[in-house]
Amino acid sequence: MNLEISVSPHVRSPYGTKNIMWMVALVLLFPSAAGVYFFGIKALILIVFTSLIAVITEAVCQWLTKRPITINDGSAVVTGMLLALVLPPTLPLWMAAIGAVTAIGLVKILFGGLGFNIFNPALAARALLLASWPVAMTTWVRPFDAITTATPLFLVNKMHEAAPGYWALFIGNRAGSLGETSVLAILIGALILFIVRIIDWPAPTAYIGSVALLSFLLGHDPLFAILSGGLMIGAFFMATDYVTAPVTTKGRFIFGLGCGIMTVLIRYYGGFPEGVNYSILFMNILTPMIDKYAQPRLYGGRKRG
Amino acid sequence: MIKCAIMFFSKTFRGGIHPAYLKELTSGKPSSPAKDPAQVIIPLLQHTGVPCQPLVKAGEQVKAGQKIGDSDKLISAPVHASLSGTVKAIEPRLCFTGDMVNSVVIESDGKNEIYEGIKPETGNLLAAIREAGIVGLGGAAFPTQVKLSPPKDKKIDTLIINGAECEPYLTCDHRIMLEETDLVLEGIKAAAKVLNVNQILIGIEENKEDAIHKVKSQITSTKSQTNLNIQIIKLKTKYPQGGEKQLIKAITGREVPSGGLPFDIGVVVLNVGTCAQIAKTLKTGMPLIDRVVTVTGRSLKEPKNLRVKIGTLFKDLIEQCGGATKGEIKKVIAGGPMMGVAVSSLEVPVVKGTSGILVLTDKEAVSYEENDCIRCGRCIKVCPAGLLPNFLADAAKLKDWDKTVEYHVADCIECGCCGYVCPSRIFLVQYFKAAKWELKKRKAVNR
């Protein structure tokens, strides 16, 4: 009889990387559906197209570098979807394609692939697009009729005009990026990820909490601050990214806190109306340092050397 | 008031996991004696410590309970013949660990005669426990006599009895608590007497409600005869609740200092099976020559709890459970699935520390390809030692042994929680074992 030997443990949890990534992709269908509902068929085309380009880019890069092709692990699909969700729904497809190629090729594969990238691929690509084509990247449309308009954050913080009602903000009936507008859809998706324990509470709680608190202290409407812009999608789907955020509970809390502070500073004192994108990229840089210092307590109480 | 609130909840520790327990395969099955083997292989090293020297020669007649190997070193435990018969050979034989260990091979004469020198012990309890070769029956097999003789400067105030049995599949301790409750309590009393402690805390996981009930009623019925303060602590069902350090933390709130022993915080921990064996030895004088082994697995025709003579081959026991009729055997584990050792052959003997024999098919023991870490942090969340398994594994992969020391590899208890949850299927425990091995080698060279 041929017995296999290996080091313990001999049983493993049934959940692998693939299950996690595809689950996230599945959950992203909620904000995607909301985007399609509000912005029409263009939104659907953008999501499918960006995801497809992301997957193709990953396959080509891995083929060129003679590495195993891992497109079925679902991580490229997740990146493609996330990128589409943070783009204006009317963005020309060729720009979106450049974004997807940047996200996967430049930000992810060049740094070593899944697990090794420093920056959140979707957000780094979005930052590049924003710097390259600022007009197209800030051309927003109203839901349903697609008339060009400004985002609520721009209206309130830069033009000092009245904000849309909380309910409109909550369900997503406002101008903005494809998948960021519907807080409701994002919360449903996030709730599922919480229940299946794919994301945990520290980063989103610290992020949203600190934005609300700081907005309140600085004399702004805290509820408007958390319902507008890309805060919700950033807090639940970007600040919880495994690869580019810290690994410990303590570290994730600090990460969320840092994101919150940076977002508030950019929103109220910066040139841009929104700061979620840059605040998370900024904190991505600090992740290794946070990992080094925010470590769990050792059993036996000895100080870490 | 605060104490009441704490008692309301089952106690536990930081980290840990909830694997599929599958104890129902055998938990309701009373332990039955295994068939007497035609031959036993008794390794001269079955414990943590120094190997024994053989006291018999090939061709000699031995009887059940006769001492056949001993050592004059402190951390060691003698071994005994588990049946009567002829010594066929004294030679290295394959052990469950994969090592060749010098062993005494005895061929049974079928008479099962008991050695004449065996008589109840009433005098020196500690000497009797040593002579009987008693070791921790939970799995680590540390000589019990050493555990019961703490250094003079350490004041022991609490004796903890480990009835947690947190490893999936295993039910031998559960059965002992149900079937040998009186022996367990007698053993506890003897150990408490040796240690001169008053406070005894028995930790049992809440999934063994019947055992908690049985032990509780037994304590109540014998309360008048003793002045000991014996309490049952209900523990949360969570792996590794029965790990010595985790059990101490859950029950007393104390933590064993890094690199230290339970002695250092005034605690001694004994397994329930060990206590029952102590009582048996003191009552009859019979040394440790058999134990309860859970022979289990979903593919077995009839999983069982068997009382097995030390030295019986795994093969014989799997046969007695009807063999694997529902699927092909892929792996056989000595112990439980989380910390047990996969054996390379079924021709290895049951030793004192063998709590279970687990048969796994290819559906249960899936082999995985290792992938890159995605930094999900699950290993950190479940690590009961508070380590950073992902970074520790990175250091070990690079053979940066100094870095593994910085990441406290020595504090790893090898419980396997990190490896269980890792979605990238990284062989974390394997890396940590390798690092410990390298560091041990380096220490030996420096010495």
C-alpha cells in the first residue's frame, strides 16, 4: 500500500484563494447592477469590457514572462470590475482599456503578480487616467437621462450649493463613478463579504468613522460626507484589499484611520473634490511600515524584539 | 459579581479554529478490548526524553508487565512487555515518526501471564509512577514523574486536568471520562497529593456534555471524602483548546512565559487518560502496557475506540475495524488530523502517545499546490501564540534563520491553525518545523 506522508495539518479549510476572489467578483455584481440601472447599457459595456481587457492582459503578461497563467484565480476579473466601478460611466472605451492594461500589467504583474503589488491596481490605474485625461475622467452624467452635471461633492464643497437629499445619495440617484453612487448596493455586497468573513471590520470602520468624525469637527455635514463620493466603495472594497493593506487587525485599523484623515484633508483643503483614491494609494505606501509596528500581542507577554 | 459573569460563558483563549470535528464516528462507542496481537513491537523510545536501554535479550521469556527497558537519566520512562511470550529480537524498527527506533520484538505465547513482581503500590507514589513508565497520554508523551516533581523553588498552586480533547475525530479521552470516571478522580487525588495542591480544575469542552455531567456527579458523590477543591471548567469548543498553553490561559488567565514551562506560573497539567492510568497503577501495580486508541475515519467499515496493548501494529487495528470499505486509503495518521503524524507504513506499532489512528481517503486528505501569499491575514487571526505566520514563513523560505528567531519561531506550538485556514495552501507548519530543526542543529554546533 502506498501511503502519502506530509507534515500536519492533514485537513485544510475548504476555502482557497480562488473561492475568495470569485466570491468578491460575485458580490461586485451588486454595485455593478446599480450602475447599469442608473447609467444604462453604457455602464454594462464598460464593466464587461474592462474586466475582459484585465483578464487578457494578465494572460498575455504571464505568457510573455513564461509564468503559469493564473487567470482562473479570479483576481484579474476582480481588478477589472473594480476599475470599471470607479470610472465615469461615459468614459471612452479606449481610455478604459489603457486603465485595465495599466492596472494589471504595470501595477500588478511587474511587481510580481498576485500578492506582491504595492498599490491597489484599480486605484493606481484610475489615478493615472485622471492625470492623463482629466476632462474625460471628470465628466459626470446624471442618472437615467445622461445629462452632464457635477458630482454632489463638487457642488457642495467647491460651489457651495445644496446637496441632493440623503435618500438619493443612499440609493445612488446622483452623478458619480459607475459603481460608487449606490451606497445601498455597496452595503449589500459588503454585508455578504462580512458574513462569509472575507473582509473584516477594522479598516472600513476606522475609515468611515474617521471621515464622519473629522467632517463633523470641521463643521461639515458628517452624513453627507460618508454618503457622497467614493468613500463607501473605497472603504469596503479598496481599503480591505488583502495585498495592499496591512495584515493585522491593529494595522488595518490604523490603515483605515490614515485613509480617513487623508480623505478629509484632500476633500476640504485640496484642489480635488474627492480624496478617496489618493488617500488609499498614500496609505498603500505606508503598509509595510504599519505591518512592522502593528503586531498582535505574543502569548507569554514577551515584548517583540 | 464579575466572577459570576465570567463563569456564565465558556472559557477560551485567543485565536483558534473550528474544523469539522467528526467525533460522532466514535464518540458513542464504548471502548472495547482489541484482539491480542500475535506479536508486539515495543520501541525503547516512546516518550519525550532519553531512550531506554534493553533489559532483556533475544530468546528470553517475558511476562505481561515485566520491565524490558529502562534508563538512569532523569527525563525518561521505562517500557514494559505488554504480553507474555518470547523476545524474538532487539533491533531498530520503523516507528510512526518515520525513524528507526531500537525496539523489543516479542512473540506472544497466547497465555497472557502476568509478571510475578506486580503488586499494588502504597508507599512512594512518585517512584511507583516512574516505575510504571507513565507518560502524558494526550500525545506529547512527556514523563509524568518529571511533571509531578517541580523544582523546589516553584510553588505549584493549581493542578489542571486536560479533558478538552480538541483534536477532530479523537474520542479516547471522552470515553475514558465516561467509562473510568472513578479512576480519573482517584488519579487526580493521587497527583494532587504528590504535588501537595488543593485546587484542581478540570477543563472539558462543551461538546462533551455527557462527560461534564458524569464527572460532575462523580465529584459530588465523593465530595465528603476529600478536602480538595475540584471544579469543572466548561470550555468553548475550539481547536486548540487542549493545547497546554491555551488550556492554562483559558482556565486560569495565566500565560506560560515564552521559553518557560507551566511550573513557572504555578501550574501542572495532566491529561485525563494519564490520571486514569496513575490510579490503575497504584491500585493494581500494573504498569502502562495498554491504552485506549480511537481508530477512525469516514472510510472505515466500523470506527472504534479500542483498548490496545502497546506494540500492536496499526495494520491489525485497522483490520479489526473492518478496513477501509468506503474509498481508497491515502493517508494514515498517528494522532489527530491537526497535529498527528502521517505514517509511511501500517507496520508501525501503537506507542504510549498514540491517541488515535486516523484513516483518510483522497477526498478527505486533499493535496494542494502551494501558491503565493495573498496577505489575507487569516493565519495571524487564528494563531493562538500571537505570531505572524505569513512573515515567518517568508523568512524560513529564504532560509533566513536569524529572521525566524526575530519572528519568534520558538513560540510556535505547531497547532496547524495557520496551515488549516491558509487560502494559498502554504505549508506553514512545515516551514516552522524546518526552521526549528535548523536552529537546533546550529545550537548543537555552537555548543
